[in-house]
Amino acid sequence: MRRVNPLKVEELTSEQKVVYAELDRTRGSVRGPFAIWLKNPGVADSANRLALALREHGKLERRLFELIVLIVVRHWSAEYAWASHAPHAEVAGISPEVIQAIRKQQTPHFSRADEKLIYETVSELLQTKELSPATYEQIVAQFGLDLTIEIVTVAGFYGMVGAVLKGFDVPTSSGEHPFK
């Protein structure tokens, strides 16, 4: 991390140790935005609980979840999150062509209508900071209100992740630059 050095485990407060252990257990490691949030353990814990609620306990299909993540983190040009999620998106069923188009900031060609609607909805929300009545009606008609709430919340959560990663200039784990 260029702006915030990761905390050393032996220097953690007792509250940070509890949150660190939970992050390590649920995420497999404490990196990226969670390493920054750990400086404020209440924020780290709350962010982790929301992330788990969306990713592990949400009803949104993993393929669509990862598509939303890619759209949002590319909007933010958050390299760390892109490098973390692009492989997951492909495993979840997003085509390499769609992933590359999003990476290049081009409109993808979708073979699946649900992916196209997610792309259009999340892109509209990011670009205009609202959803038109027509888009809102379309997303609710396709997914229902409960999943629409998840879709918008995933977009909002990863917007927060993007802001933290960019604000603290967090590099990818490998040092790669996927957008160059």
C-alpha cells in the first residue's frame, strides 16, 4: 500500500486482533481495502459483514454479482479490485470478451439478456447517479424488488471499495496494471 502501510499483527490492538482474525477466517487474508479499514476495526468489521451478506448470503447469481463488481471497479479504475475479481467473473460465467470490453471501457456485446440489463442499469446509475423510471421498472420487472435492492447495494458497496482503493492508492498484489 502506497499511502497506508499494513498493520503488523503483533502491533494490533485487542479489538483489531479480533477483527483481523474474523477477516482472515472469512476472507482468507487481510488485504486491499480491509487492510486499510482494519485501522478502524469497527469499519472493517461492518464492511466485512456487509460484504459477506451480499457475496455469501445474497440471492443474486454469482455471475451477475461479479459482473456488477467489474462494472463498478472499472468505473473507479480500481486496479486491486479488478485484479481480484476479473478471474472470479470468468469462473462464474462471464465471457472473456465481456470482461475485456469492460476493461477497455467499451460497451460489451452480451449474449445473455440478464447481463445486458445489469450492465445498462449499473452503468446508468454510475453515469447519471440515478435510475430513470424506465430502467427502474425494467430491472424490477426482470429481477423483482428484493434482487433489485441487492443489485444496487452491490454496486454501492463496490463503489465504496473503489473509493477506498483509489483514495489510498492501493496497488494490485502482483504490481500489475490491468488498465494500461
